[in-house]
Amino acid sequence: MYKGKLIAAVFLMLISGCGVREIGSPPRFSPPAQNTERAAMLNPSMPTPIAASALGPSSHASLWTGARGSLLGDRRAMQRGDIMTVVIEIDDRAEISNSSDRSRSASQQAGVPQLFGIPQRIDNALPDGASSAALVDLNSQSSASGDGSVRRNERLTLRVAVTITDVLPNGVLAIVGQQEVRVNFELRELIVTGYVRPEDITRQNEITYDKIASARISYGGRGQITNMQQPRLGHQVLESVFPF
């Protein structure tokens, strides 16, 4: 009885991890209320206190000010919770080809035809056809060749809005962005994280992916099409257990 309950519990665990709950329904979106972007927008960083003498002359009476909300103000993302656009245009190509060829041959012979008559005495004791004239005769030959090539061609063009989640002490901005697009029963996910410098952000509040330090770009999905491209859970378990 106990064994039957254990088997049933294991079976329920397996089917719950295989996506049985999504049969007949599209994949679910990730809850936006639990991501780091929302936390950064709700909890902005504390402003740095500035002395009154460092502010300079007041510009309250001017029609054109440098405030972020004015016409001439800098509207680039600079603070925790601000949003910017990351432009991802990857068009990488790599081609490497290596070949090697190596060969070696050697031959060694050694014999004692005359040594105080000892070889003749030995020949009398040897079977018919055997002789001690050539005691050692060695030949060796080896060869090795190798050929390898690597060819890659990757192209990806995307745009995604990211949020500043932290401003480091040196002024570098930590960014996190997540985008989900669901079409029928397939959900496409785009995740971007990394660190950027404020001076690399353009006036259009954009930054290219090649200026992101420690960039982590993930473009994938989940749903019916992705499930069909993956082996079944049992097949993956067998491949991990079987050594051959």
C-alpha cells in the first residue's frame, strides 16, 4: 500500500513538471509585480544632498531651464527607475580552419656475424633457418593528420526597453529588461541585463548592446513549438544515465 502511494506521488510530480497544467491553454506570462524593474520604480534611490553654494544662481525666472521636464532638459535615463531603450543588432560571422600533417619513420638493425666463433656456436643450437647474424632488426613508422573548422553566422535585430535598477558608486548604471510576446500558444521571451555608462546613452535615450558591460542577452521561448523541439523528460533522463 505504501509502495503504491509512493509511485503515485512520484508520477504526480513528474506530470506536474512536464507542463501538463498548460495543456489546452497558452503559456502564462511572468507576473510583472515580482520583477526587479517594478521594485526599482517603486523604490527610487535616495538623492545626494547638494550644498546650497554649489547650486549657483537661481534660474526660476528663466523661460528655458535645464530641468528634465523642460524643452532643453536632458531626458536621458539617469536615476533608479528610469527607462531607456537597448538596441540589439548582432551580425557576427566567424570562420576558422586548421589542418596539420605529421609523419615519421625509423629503421634500426644490429648484428654480430663474428665474435670469437660464438655466433656460429649459437647457430648450431638454433632451429633450421634461424641465424644470429642479425640479432636486432626494427622498423617503425607513424603518421598523424588532423583537420578542423569552425563556422558561425549569427544575426539578431531587436529593441527592448530596460529599467535602471541601481546606480553604482562610480556612476555606472545597472539595467534589467524583460519582454514577453505571446502569439497563439507560443511565448517569446527577451531578457537583457548588464551595466552601462551614462555618457554612452544617446540623446534619444538609447544605447547599443556593444556598450553594455557584462551583457546577458537571452532570446528564447516556451510553448507548444518549444516543447516539440525538446526531447521528452524520460529520454533526457536516460541520456544522462546511460554512459554510451
